[in-house]
Amino acid sequence: LVPVTALTTWITTRSGPSTNGLFSTVVALPSSEKLSEIGASTPMAISPDGSRLVYASALGGRSQLFVRELDQFEATPIPGTEGAHGPFFSPDGESIGFFLDVSLQRISLEGGAPQLICDVPEVSVGASWGADGIILFAAGSVGLARVSASGGDPEFLTSPRMDEGEVRHSWPEFLPGGDSVLFTVETGDGPRLGVLSVAARTWKTLALGEASQGHYLSTGQLVFAQSGELLVVDFDLDELEADGSPISVLDGVYTPPRLGGLRLAHFSVAASGGMV
């Protein structure tokens, strides 16, 4: 076993292709901590503006969320998040959504107690907080659902097509405009990237082979995981199709095994271009 002891971030600016707009840094965890892995949840998230990290750390045998400003030397624990996993940011970067057992909750980084958003039918794998105050989350073999960030009953949008080999739907992310959703379709033959039409409740898979955990970049590209690598491909938002051949941008990304054989990479991408 190789313990995970650091987060590495790559931050890009919008200043153009100059290499002066790129830098990387390593955020080392204290020796008493280790990134917490619960189910297939990615234990860290980077804020939309790339200025802060939140991660789940196993401290004293129990997971807790920590926040680390990238211009600060130390992370601080977020009270009330004991046992939390799968953190994700609100669009303004001021709140954190997370899962606790079979519930979806939120907490302000300014302080205060966590708020229950809704119960979930099983341990969830991934969530996305939209600009309109709607949270999309994955409930594994049950499908994808959406719920108001202020709380309420979830509305399910998909159910895996078992007759076509689909096992679970995971890692949803709103595409610009909110009318379509990028997500991972887990099958017995490996993961595929799918695109859901929210209005029609129908979806298709992209011709990218085995691929998971897609994120749309403001540059008009998708970044996704494949066998421990991160790849980038141009993406046509009008046709909702990949355009061209994927290019590898990073390998050696931690991809722990998961029940069922699927390996999901631990990474998070910010709207500003930062990646952790």
C-alpha cells in the first residue's frame, strides 16, 4: 500500500499560450493525515476560481473535511463535517456540498452548522452544483437525480438501462446552459462518457472508448480519465459530440480499485483552469 500524502495542483491562467501562465505546486498533508476514500468518492475539490481546496482526510480513524487556501500554509478543519466524503463547491465557492452516509448536505465556509438537503437512496458517486441553485447527484445503480440546494425531495432523471449493459450512472456535471449533463455510464465492459438531455430524459454515449469523469473546460474541451491518465479532447457544445482525437495531458493519476472492478481517478477541475 502506498499512502497518499500530498495533493498536487496545476493552475493555468487565461493569459494565452505562454508558459508564463502555468505553474504547479504540491500541497503536502500533515504526517498524521491521509486522504479519505469512501466508496468511489474523490476526496478533494478545487474551488471554481482555483483559490482554495477542500479535502476529506482520515484523522483519528474518521473522515473530516478540511479547507486550504492556496495562499496559506495550513489547512483548517470544517466543524460539523465529521464522517463527510465527496466534497464539491457551490458556484460562488463559498459553500461546500458533501455526502454523509446516505444523505446530501451543505455547509457555509463562513461558519455555521451543516444543512440537510435530502436523503439519498444509496452511497452516491459525484455531484455538481449548478448556477441556478440546483444540485445534480449520482445515486449509483438508482440513477442521476436533481434537488434544490436549499433542500427538498430529489427528482430522478435517469435509470441505468440494464438491458443494454448499464450498471450505474455516476459523476454528473452540468454543461453550460444547464440543459445537458455530462456523466459516466458504468457498464460491464468498462465506463463510457454519456450526455443527458435533461428535458427529454434521454442520453447517448460519446465515441471515446473507455472514459470516465468528464469535465467541460471553458476552452471548449473535455478532460476525462482513462486508465490512470487524463486526456483532453475538443467538444462541440451544439452537437454534444467530441471533435478530434484525445490528447494525453497527465499520467500516473491515482486510481484506486473499487468494488465491481471500475477504477476512478482522483482529480478535480476548476472553472478558472486549475486542476488538483
